Amino acid sequence: MIGSVEVSLARKAVASATRVVVKVGSSSLTTAEGGLDPARLDALVDALAARRAAGSQIVLVSSGAIAAGLAPLGLTRRPKDLATQQAAASVGQLALAHAYGNSFGRYSLTVGQVLLTADDVVRRSHYRNAQRTFSRLLALGVVPVVNENDTVATEEIRFGDNDRLAALVAHLIGADALFLLSDVDALYDGDPRLAEARRITEVGGPDDVDGVRAGTGGALGTGGMASKLAAATLAASAGIPVLLAGSGDAARALGPTDVGTAFAATGSRLTARRFWLGYAADATGKLILDDGAVSAVVGRRRSLLAAGITAVEGAFEAGDVVELADTAGQVVARGVVAYDATELPGLIGRSSHELPAEQRREVVHADDLVALHRS
């Protein structure tokens, strides 16, 4: 049952989306021992192919490389050391790509592998290159299969449960909807294994998930409901509706969308650059703002001036992305700073007319600033 106009529109938007990102987790593709489960992978591809036949373009963000590499290497559990994780990813990624190629081949669909690292979404030049690659693949009728490049990216394995990556990719390609498929059938306000846990079928905004106690990852994956909730909230706040559902319900999730938890889009669609600024780029420092500056930056979308800054944290250079926080430390915006960290201490708290002419420029210009939703 759809409980509100907003949620109803969200499910309709997800059902009718013409460009979608679908993320699937390791536990949905592998056996308990760690090897790929061909039947489960084929069932997922069946649902994706049906959605494709209905007219949608699809980008699949798939976990499972490390898990798929465990059995061939004789490992019984996900390794904890980085080198063995990378070795498992090297073996498993090949097996995963081969399995997807064969499975999609049953529908005469061509797949292309896209391996991304954190660098590819936090560096502006890499971000634009990734956009062009996805655009061309989709124009050629290819189904891109995306995974994090766990084999070589040390930072990526810590970053990596693929849920946040899926949200970033959804915006990067201009997706109309994001599907998060896992081994849990919906969002619950507690551990779904407990009888008192309440199933949440519709999320119209942040207030609907207040008090949700989301768990972390299992034996084969690194994610968990906490990462899925964070990814869904991120995408929804950037104007992309989300459906969170069980991988076993993939056909219904990608069809009538009458399963799982629907997240209504709560924010407006940002340009690619503003989304990169707000959610993808690495922040190398933080500026603490007084209440007046927070009001100007967040409420009136004004540039940040030195007079509104009370403290500077971190080591950054002009042109870096920094976080802007209120007096309580909550991050309220992000933007490109116009000064080095070493230049700012002598400027903060001072009005423009008190500064030398060459230092009267904005610390963060409004065109280079993105206000974030405050919890």
C-alpha cells in the first residue's frame, strides 16, 4: 500500500524510469562458502533483461569479486588482510565478469566491465571521463557492469561496499532511479530477525527514518543496511527516487515495484558539478561558521566571507574542496575554497573593508558552494 501522494509518485517514477542503476550485494550472488551461485546470478539477469526489454537503459553495480575469489583460492572466509583481499578480488573479478557475460548472452546483450576507484569519483577530471565512458557504452546498447577496483585500490576496499558508489554512479549517468538489492527484503526499524522489528515500506523524507537502527555487513560483504540507508538517502536528497528490496524479489522490484521500501526524491536534481562538490569530492579541510554565516550560506545561498568564519581546520590549498560547519560541528555545506589554509587565520572574523584590497574576495564563492540537507 502506498501511504502518501509523494510515495505514490516515487514508486511510479521508479517503475517508469528509462535509465536506472541497479546495485546487488555479494551475499545475493554467492553461496555460503563464497563461490558464485549461477542460479541466483541468472535470476538477477533475467529480471534485468526483462527491464531492458521494456525500454530501460541499465547500469549494474555488482559486488561479489572478493567473495567469488574465495573458493578458487581455497579460502573459507573473507580475508582481513589487504593483500589477500586484493588477490581474491583479482581472481574473483574475472569469474564474475565471465559469469555476467555468459548470462546476459542468453538475451544477446553485450556487457562491458567498468572498474572504478574512489579517485574516479573524487577527482573532477576522472569524474568527467567516467561520465563520457558510461554515455558511450549506453549509446552503443551495452550493459555496463560496475565494480570497485579492489585489486589495486587500497583506499577503495575501505570505501567499498558499493552502495555509496551506486548512488554516485546514479547521479553521474543521470539515472532516473536507483535500485538497491540485498538479502533483506526491505528497510526495518531494527534487526529484521526480531519479531518486534517494523517493516518500513515508504520513506517520504528524513523524518521517516528517525530511530532506525540499521546493521552493518555480514561475512561475505562489507556493507549492510546502514550503508544502504545512507546511499538511498544520498540519492533521494539529490533528486533520484530509490527502491530498496530483496534480490530474490528482483523481478517484482524491476517490474511493478510493489515490493521493498520506496524512497521519494527529497531534493532537486543537481548539476553534475554541484553533485560532485556536495557528495563525491574529497574534502581536505573544514571551516567553522558563525550563525550569521550559516544563515547566509544555507538559507540565502550567498558566498562565504571571511567575517563569518570562526575557525579553520585541516591543511588545504586554494582550489581544494572544504566542508563548512556550524558552531556545533555539523557540516552544512561544501565548496571550493579560494585561499590556502595558511592564509585564513589572519583574515577570519574581519569585515571586507578591514582587509587589504587583494584579500577582499570571497572565501568560498556562491557558484562553488553546495548547501547540504541538515539532519
